[in-house]
Amino acid sequence: MITLSDDEVALLRSLLIALRGIKVRDIDKALVVLAKADRGAKP
């Protein structure tokens, strides 16, 4: 079992809350943009 300090617990909690706020559709849009940029960068 892992023991976390209060600071680590607070950090994990804030990270999870931030991730929960990200919409799946937004992630999909970002992946499309990155894929287009990646294809454009190849010679």
C-alpha cells in the first residue's frame, strides 16, 4: 500500500478534478489538430 502526504493527496485530487472537466469531444478535436500538424511536418 502507498502512503501519500496531505500535499500529494491534494495534488491528485486537483488533477482528477481537472481531468474530469475535460470533455472527450475536446480531446478528439485536439488529436485531430495534432495529427494534421504531424502530417504537415513530414518532408
